[in-house]
Amino acid sequence: MRPPGRVHRAAPPLTRIPLPGCLYFPAVSSAYLSQKLTRPLVTKDGSTLCTVLDARTYMLALPKRRETAAQWQRAAELLLAQADVAEVTRAVDLALFYDAKVDVSKVLEA
């Protein structure tokens, strides 16, 4: 039984299956996730990101050393805030550009 005066609030829905050592991410609407990026983005591995969902899936699969880079953090913040898709596209494009120009694993080993 709750003490008087306390309001029960349900926890926000989660959209990520918990994996060892990983965090949950707040829900983002399926309508937002289904939106097309302003242009297709090609990743380091040659795959193409076409929708916000593609970008989200790619970001969730990043290794820890890449996901903590400022560019990826900014892209994730925009996505979670359901920012304008053009902003998300630019942020993901910038993060992919930095990934291509800097081998993050070599920088972090130094």
C-alpha cells in the first residue's frame, strides 16, 4: 500500500532488450522511427541507413569505444528527443564521417 499523497507513475516504456553491460533507452514513437532520413547514409561496413529506425539500430550496435564519442552522443540525444529528421540525419552523417576519418580504436589505445 502506498503512503497517502504519493501518486503512482508507471515507468516509461522501454525499447531496448537489456544485454549484459548495456543500458535501457526510453521509448521513441514508431511513427518517428519510420520516418526516412533526408538522404541515405552509408556506414563503414557498407550498409545503408534509410530511416530513423535504421540509424537507431546502428547506434545501438556500436561498440562502447565508438558510442561514447561526442558525435554519436549528439546523434543519440537528437534521436531520443525526436528532433527534426534533417537534424538527426546531419548528426549521424557527421558521426559516420568522423568514424571514417579517425580509427577510434587506435586513438583510444594511445
